[in-house]
Amino acid sequence: MTIDISHLVVIGCSFGYGQGLESPKTQAWPALVANRLGVPVVNLSGKGAGNDKIMRRLFEYHHLNLKHNNNPFYIISFSHSSRREEYMNHREDYTVVDMHPSAADQYYDPFSRPCLLNYNQEVMTRRKLMIQTYILSFLKHNNLNYLTTDYIPDSLLDLELYAKSMFPEAYEYVYNDQYRMIDFSTFSRKHKPLPCGHDGLEAQAEIADYIIPKFLELHGEVNVVDKPYATLTDYANHYPLSGILKGIESDWF
């Protein structure tokens, strides 16, 4: 069994971005995996990204890349349910709204304050499950090759007692999908984090060491195809309201 791949596309939060590393473009697990597969990588992960941003960037990139008729492979790394994004006119851009109760500084944001004050874990867990379902359906409907994982999962109690009991079919669809990997936080817990709280070099290497055999097991050997593809620069130029052109995520260019 073989699979044609022209490039790797990774979409996640700061852990997929490689925040805190001296050189995310060479040291983060997306770069390590792409190097082993022998393909270029487009890392659309964003610092503080929620699952709605991950869904938006998947949608935007897929339709931008369609004109090239190539063979992308997607790795989707889900974020925590408390995160979301909204477009702000005064910022002329999307902004991250972190509704975790510890984000005290969000009280000073005129939009974040009511969101934080009305934060409800069950509602946000349900919202995350909906977004995960939409993303999987999108990938399958468009015949895209993929792997998914969760980097900042909700607590087991939240998932088992709420999502799984209230929406068993959706839970089964997402969490028992044949291309779902174990939560990457499993590896993070084994290693001392960087001062910023993100994964260091040891965790990056272990994640890459896990992904490659899992990839080969589920998708087979890689046949690299040399085809044009939409680059990160193409994406940033095409969608200027994506939080990239302002230099927030310039390390991957």
C-alpha cells in the first residue's frame, strides 16, 4: 500500500506551531515529520488558536490549494474547547478569545469580558465536538488524506459524562475515527516543558517518532509527487485577515 503526497499541511494551536522553540521551522514536530517523509510542510497552526480557527484555516487553505490539483496530507491537532476567535473591526483582524477563567486579563477586553463571565464548560465541550465532527466530515467529503489528534483535550470527566453520554454517535464518529492518533499531550507530560509551558526538543522528537510509524500503519509507504501547492505565503497573501501577515506567525515562512 502506497500513498501519493505532494506536501504536508498541519493545522493546530501553539503546540503545533512550536511556540517557545528557538527555530520552530526546523525543530517542531511538523518539520521533523515532513523531513522524514521527504515532503514540504505548510504549517497553518496559530498561537492561541481554538478549534474554530483550525476549521476556518482548513476551509480557506483547501479551497486556495484546489487549483493546483495536488496531493496534500493533513494533520489536524485539535485545541481546547475554551478557545475561540472572533473578527474585531477595531483590530481589522481575527482575535483569539481565551475563555478559560484564569485569563484574568481578558476582563479588560470589551468583547472577551461577557464571554468569560458567561463561560460554560458543557456548552464549549459540545461546541468543540460539533467542530470536530464538521472537520472530519469536510476531510472525508473532499477525499483528503489525514490524521487527527488532540493536543489540549478537555478533561476526561467532561468528555465521558457529557459529550459521550449526550451525543454518543458524534463522540464515536470523532474519537474512534480510524485515523485518530492518541492525544499528543500524552507525550508532553513525559518531558519538562519550556519556560513558556510549551514542548521542548525531547517532546517534539517523541511526537515525530510516534507519528511516522502510525502514518505508515494507516496509510502505507509514501510516494512523493512533485507538484505545485499553495504555500504559507500564498495563504497569507490571499487571506490577509488570517492573523499571519502582521508577523504573528512569521517563523514558518
